[in-house]
Amino acid sequence: PGHGGNNIGSQGSDGSLEKDITLSVARSLRNAIEKQIGLRGVLTRHRDEIVDLDTRAAIANNNKADLFVSLHVNASPRPSATGAEIFYLSIDEYGAEARELMEREPPLVSIVGGGSREIDLVLWEMAQIRYIDRSAQLAIIVEEELRQRIEMSPRPVQQAPFRVLAGANMPAVLVELGSISDPEEERRLTSARFQNAVADAVVASILRFRTYLEQSESKIPSESDSQDRSSISLQGP
């Protein structure tokens, strides 16, 4: 759930706060994930408190999360700027180094007893780069599922250099649930019906994305039993 504490995020004309909406949706989503598909949902904050962006990614990484979903609420002075949007990380600002990292094969090191292990040493701010393609696919799936349940923006899937996504060492998306500056949409955002619809859409997206991964991996030849792979994110100062 985005924002928290003194960082209230966007505010609607009726006094609704982004930090409260995102926490409420996140709780509904966690419960839906655990009850409907039996996976563990980990929140980056459980109450009204500040959690910095790198810490959010660290929580996901340390819990070995399979997916990272950041929840937010938009605000805009333009009346037409309504509806949900899904973002995945843009790597343009990282330049050639990022593109080289995406294509680089991880080094192999020998392990005791024979065989070898692949070790990825990934700078914290570039952890997400290896997952851009899968994050893009996840964003498309989330958009399709949300579209069946809530209003979408005219530009529903976009890329942006959001810091909260950069350190996530797994497929990651940021979901803007709607524009709180629109009075009608503010009322929807705070309703249990809307929030449950979002939770149902993301749960359906998780199931579809898991199927997508299974089908993708079934097309790749399996590695030798003597090889294992580890990935380590290195956080800078």
C-alpha cells in the first residue's frame, strides 16, 4: 500500500486520503490471495506509518516474493483524467548499462561436491531490470482483469521510472486505482464494492500470470541437476 504516516498522498474533496484507500485495498487483496488461492500475502506496511521506497522492495526481496504490486491513487486537475492505470518500470534513464545487464548471462561458480551454481550480483537500483519483460506481461494481464470490473484510463498500461519498482527482484507493477480528485471516482475508491473488485481482479491476474509462467518455462529445456541458481541484490549506500 502506497504512502502512509505524514506522507498522505493524494486527497479528495470529501477528505478521503490515498494512504487510507491503499491500505484498505491491500488488506482486502491479502485476504483474497490467502483465502482464494492459498498463497501468502505480505504487506509492506500494516498500519498508518511511513515506509521508504527501498525498504518496500527489501521487504519483498527478503520474503522471496514471487510478485510485487504497489497500490496508489491518482489525482489530476483535468476532469478527464479518471480510471485505473498500470505501470511497469522504464529503463531508459539507465542507458546502455541496463540493456547490457538484461542480456548478460550470469557467471557460474563451482560448488562443493561438484557441479556449479549461477550467481547473479545485481545492484539494488537495477534489480528489476532483469524482469522487465515479465513485468510488462503482468501489467497487461492486470489491465485486462481490472477492465472487466472497474473503469480504466485511456492509457491503461504505461512505463515510468518509479523508484519503488526499481529494487524489486521479481516481476513488479504499480497500480493507480483511479483519480481521487474526481468526486464520483473518490466515492467509488472508498467503497467496499470497488475495493473488493480490485482484489478479485488482482487475484485473477495472479492465477493467469502463474499459468503464463508455467507455459513459458515448459518451453525451455530443463537445466542439469548439478546446477542451481541464486540471485543476490546489492543495495548501495
